[in-house]
Amino acid sequence: MTFKLPNFLNPNALWLEKQQTSILSAATIMTAASMLSAVAGLIIKRLLNFYFIEHSKEALEAFWLAFQIPDMMFQLIILGALSAAFIPIFTSYKNKNTEEAFKMSSIMMNLLLLVFLVIGVFVFVFAKEITLLRTGDEISPNQIEIVVNLTRLMIFAQFFFAVSNFMTGILQSYQRFIIPAFSPIVYNLGIILGVVFFSSTLGIYSAGVGVVIGSFLHLLIQVPTVYKLGFKYRFSLNFRYPGIKQFFKIMPPRVFAIGASEIRKLALGFFTTSLGSLSYLTMFYALSLMTVPIRLFGVPIGQASLPFLSEKSGDEERSKFSGLVVQSLNQISFLTFPASVLLLILRIPAIRLVFGTREFPWATTVLMGKLVAVLAISITVQALTHLITRAFYALKDTKTPLYIAIFDLIFYFVLSFVFVFYTDWGVMGLASATVITAFIELFALLLLLHVKVKGLLNKKFWISQFKMLVAAFFMAVSLYLPFRVLDELVFNTTKTIELIALSVTTGTIGMLSYLYFAALFDVRELKIVIDLINHFGPWRKILSKSEEVLLETGVDGDEV
């Protein structure tokens, strides 16, 4: 008897292997999958709250703290290399010789896994010393022990991620975005399975086991399609291979840039554990809510744009490159401005729905609401930064984002140090530092990219941004008034169903007002979204032939 995969998992399923031919079609898939993944991630947080918030608050905070070092290893060694160097180099190789491209990818993967293994052994042995260095005085000895044990456990998960993200890079280079976009969903599923089945016996360590299970599934789902494209693993450490030399030449600045971002995360852990009172858990949850719109719109469009921008990065096509960047920036702003307003106004209902088990403290909800209100201001800014950074990578310029990231890190550290140790702002000071540095980073990147490619920050760009910002302002006014009235006079928000009804009702009013004012101000991006909705029925057709500009059309800048 032969085992037959379900149609949607079968490697012969054509829809999984469909090539996306525009940033819009690729980003549509990635946004849909990111939405499901984000929802799954929030479900995980609520699930962990349900199991651990009443009796194991400190253990729960320790679990999230334990993520930092394994994740930092992955971000620095693997993700930095893939996002900045691997996709552009692999794409140029495969356009000439597919076999050589796969050979180069095997060598690159082997070399980075070897580095990963050496560093992993070091972290495993010295996990306690590393934990003590990166935490403040208010963390308890019990938390230290949990962080150390979970750090060691989750190093194994990062090894699976290291391999699977090479698979992701290959698939995205072939403009196959469906499977890579859905792999994070099965990762989250693995965490859920670990908690549900092992929490009664392993406690908080069940979540760590779930991370390992999920990372393995993240790899497993991508392997069949990668091999069908022609990939054959080769064990080789030939660092003299031409593509490898180019890889190691442009990779270090990207690694250092990510290092700056990861050091900021470590700084957040240090400052919050210096404050105590579960400040890290509160800030982490607030940040996770704030980043949902960025994951839905900024990251997918940014990721999907890299192969397309790389194709237009030559000197003879700089005007097309600039047009692609501007169109993508406007699309991100159009989608994230209303998301920012929704989260700003509906922050308390959102917190209660996502995190609010019966045992979740009301005081924590109120404090988190204040944090989310501050952080929501920077949603669009941080989403745009993802796209601009990848535009530099498409130009094979990894140094400029590095310099800006280093400056941003220093500025963030100084602000946070002052707010935590010389004011009584507490975690609100950390949220303020996050927002201020986000604005500085975006404007620096925009200005320098404008100088590099010319014509980026033109009048048309600023007018589009201003129109969307004004529409978002009127949306906020239209949303706040009915929200207050319905909250006080109509809905009993102590009941979950009515809390959902309040959020859906007022959210719908707000979105309709945003669309109305966008139409009134003749925002071009509204037409693009309406066209997408009108064609959403035959989704396979629109993903294969978007009405936006395809790569082969050569029309200047008409894409997302």
C-alpha cells in the first residue's frame, strides 16, 4: 500500500510550484500566508498565556528571553547571507547555468552550516554565562535556569531553520513564493502541538520542544519542490569557487547590519530585566502586536521585491528600478496607514482578544495599551524600511544600510539608557526610543537611496504619501467617535462575542471612511486594490498574470 499525500501537499501539485511574475502576485501570496502565520503566532501567545500566565509568569517571560540567542545565531549566520548575498548571486548564476548555480548553493550552505555548528557548540557550553551577561539585575535565578536550558534546546531548531532557509532562497530565486510563504505556518503548528501534548509533563519546556518540531516541519515542506527544480546536494567546502568569493565579499556588511538589529533586541532584554515587573514580557507582547501589520504588508512586499529589483538594478534600467521602488513604497503606505490607525484606536480590544485569558492582569492590559499606542505610530515607517533596505541589497550595496544601522543602534542605546536609568518612564521610555530611532533610520535610508538612484523622492511621491496620510487622519476621527459611543452604550465588552462585534463594527466603519477619503483624494493605490478584489475569484489567473506590470513588459515603474 502506497501513501498518497493530500493534493495541496503533493510535490506534483502545480499550484504550489506556480511561478509568480510580478511583485504584486508574489506579495499577494506572501501576504495571505503571512496573515495566517501572524494569526497562528498570536494564537500561540494566547495559548501560552492560557497554560502558563497564572502560575508561571516568570517561566513564560524566560521562554521568550531564551529565543534571543538562538534567533540571533540564525539571523546573523543564515538570514543575513540569504537576504543580502545568496538570492542575487544565485539568480545571476541560474540565468547562465543551472547546474553551476546549485553547485554554488551547496558549497555556500555547507560553509555556513559549519560556522553555525562551531558557534552553536560554543553557545551550548557557555549558555549560562551568556545569559548572565545579557540580563539585568531584576531577573530571578529560576528564570536564569529556564533561559539557559531553553537556549540550549532551541539551538537544534535553528539548525533545521538554517537548511530550510536555503531552500527558501532557492525557491524565491525561481519566483516560487507559495511554499516558502506557508512554511512558517507549519512551524507555528509545531509549537502548538508541542504545548498541547507536552505541557502537562514538561511545563514551559514543552514550548521549546514545539519549536524544534516546528522548525523540522518548516524544512520538510520545502524539500520536495526544491529537488524537483533540480537541486542535488553536494558535499563540498570549496571556498575558492567564484560565486563563493563574491558571496563572502558582499555578505559581511549585511551580517553586521543585522548584528546591529540583534544587539538592539539584546539591549531591550537587558533594559527590561533591569526594570523587572515582567517588563520584558509586556514589551514583547506590545511589539508583537505592532509588528503584525509590518509582517502582513512591509515584509512580504519587501521580500517579494528583491528578485524583481535585482533584475532592474543595472545602470541602463535605473529609471525602472526607481519606479519599482516608489510604487512599492506607496503600496506599503496605503496598506499600513489604516492598519496603524486601527491598532491605535482599537488597541485595548485587540490586547484583550489576543492575550486576555481570565488570568491576564488588567493592569498589564492597560500598560500594554499605552505601549501599543506609542509603537503604532511607527508601523508604516518600519514597514517602509524593509523595502528600502532590500532596494540597497538589489543594488549590491550592503554597506549603506550597515552604517545607518550602526548609527541607529548607538542612538537607540543612548536614548534607552537615559529613559530607563535617569527617568521614571520605564517601558514607555523604551517604546519612545523605538519610535524615534525608526523615523531616523527611514529618513536616512530614503535620502541616501535618492542620492544613489536619482528621482526617487520626487513631488509625485510626496503628494501620494500626503494624500494617504490625510485619509488616515480622517479615518482616525471617523473611527474614534463610534468606537466610544458603541463601547459605552451598545456593547457589553466583558463578553468576548460582544467585544469582537465592537471591534468588527467600528473597524469596518473606519476602513470604509479610509476608502472613501482615498477615493475623494484620488489615491492611485486604491484603484490597484479594487482591481485585485474584482479579480480575486479566479485567484490562480491573477497570480499568474497580474494586471500590474510584469517583468517582461518593460513598462517603467508600473508595479507594486
